[in-house]
Amino acid sequence: MRRGKAKQGHRMGILVSVAIAVFLTAVGCGSPDGQRGGSAESSEEKNAADGQEGNGDGLQDMALEFGTGNDNVNGESGTGLAGESAADGHVDFEVLQEENPDIFAWLYVPGTDIDYPVLQSPVSDDYYKSHGQNGQEDESGALYTEMPNMMNMCDFNTIIHGKDNEDGDLFAGLHKFEDPDFFEKNEEFYIYLPGNVLTYEVFAAYYDDGSDILRRFDYTTYAGCEAHLEQIYAAREMGKQLREGWEDLMPYHFLVTLDGSVREDGKQYVVIGALTGDAAGVIDRVILD
């Protein structure tokens, strides 16, 4: 077995790695609170990288820098159940989870309207395809992951689903990445967890085939992760956006795929990011040979 530590990826000569803490916090990959299924073995090494030490000060600084503090300001509107908005710094997980305990994360994509909670149902993988973030029936659905993905974001490829067919759909903003200028200028998105801030760099955006991304390969194995990466770069789609400097992605990286609905032509639009920042220093996993 091999240790996944988001090893040195590089973009324009700058090494990127993720700090791994020796003692994991409550939302770390070694904690049952961060996942539905079994736990991933924690690393005993601390792999600190350029300016990304896994400590509390770094988390606080990152939260302030990107407007993600937990203080709720009265009178201002947002997109969550209690008026939260990552852009305005009003994400309060305690309040959110009191309203719906299935909320485990928050996704913020700057330059778009995507600023919403992420949920996972313990009952059905597609529950939030037809239910809103409050758990009530709503054809608009919510942003959600499926049970095979751990909620601590320690999987090789976490798939976040959302509808994008019409203006106003939660993932309609993904299609801004079809514009080469927008893709070039908007490099990052953020995922907030209780006690952590994760930064991802968008390296690919394109129309993928409509098959089940989560079940195409066995992402617990090195070979499965490698096959997925090869497929990303092998796919030839008109208008496909790829960011230079990410051609050497490896199974040791951590990806998030923002996945739109399958269309009538059998395609689904995806925006894929690779982890470049882990404020709490807890992202880690074991990769099977």
C-alpha cells in the first residue's frame, strides 16, 4: 500500500503539497466524525509546504483572507438556511447542522453564484437530487455527494453533484468556465469544513461523457486513480479547458469534481480542481497497490 500525501504537484515551477498533521483534529481523515464509512489510516509524517503549515494560525488567517469566519452578522442576506454566505463570511456550521445534519461542507466558487452548502444523505445517494438543502422536496435539488465519498474530503476524487440545465440552477455558474478568459482568470474554488478551509485549483473544465464518474474506477487503488487521470487528459472535447502546469498529476493528489446534470446528448459538464491548500493539515489517505 502507498501513502497519499498530495505529493509534489507543480504549477509553473512552484511545488505544491499539503501539510499532514501528526495528531488529526476532529474533522481529520482519521476521525469517524468526518466520514460515513471506515476510517483512513493517518500519516505519521508532517509534509509542510510553501506557506501552508497545518496549524490553527494558518486556518484563522486563511478564513479571514477568504471571508469565511463563523460570525453571523444580523441583517445581511446569504444563500444558506440562516443567511450564510462564504463570500460574506457568514458560514455557521453549528446553525446549519441544527437545521439539517446532512450539511457537512460549504462550496464557494469565486466569480460565480456558487456559494452553497454541500450535503450527503445517509438514506439515498440521490436524495438531494430532488430535495433542497432544508431536506424538503424541491426539484431544484441541492449540492450533494454520494455515500461512497467520505465527508472529510480525503478521497482521491470527491464528486459534488448539482443541477446546471437552466439559468438559476445551483451549478449553472459552472458554465462560466467554458469562456477561456474566465477559466484563465478564475483559478480557485474553496471548500469549508468545520475547522478547516480547503483550496482547490481548477485545472480542467469540459463536457464529459454521462457515465457514473464515481464508479468508473476503483479510486482506492493506485491503478484506478492513474486510469482516471489518463482519461481526463485523453478526452478530446471541443472547448475543453486545461490549465498549464498540471500535466504531472499523480494518484497522490486529491481532486474534487463539480459535476452537472447529464444532458440529452449524454454529456455532463465537469469542473475539476486539485487540492493546493489544507489549512488544518489533516488531508491524508492510504492508496492500495
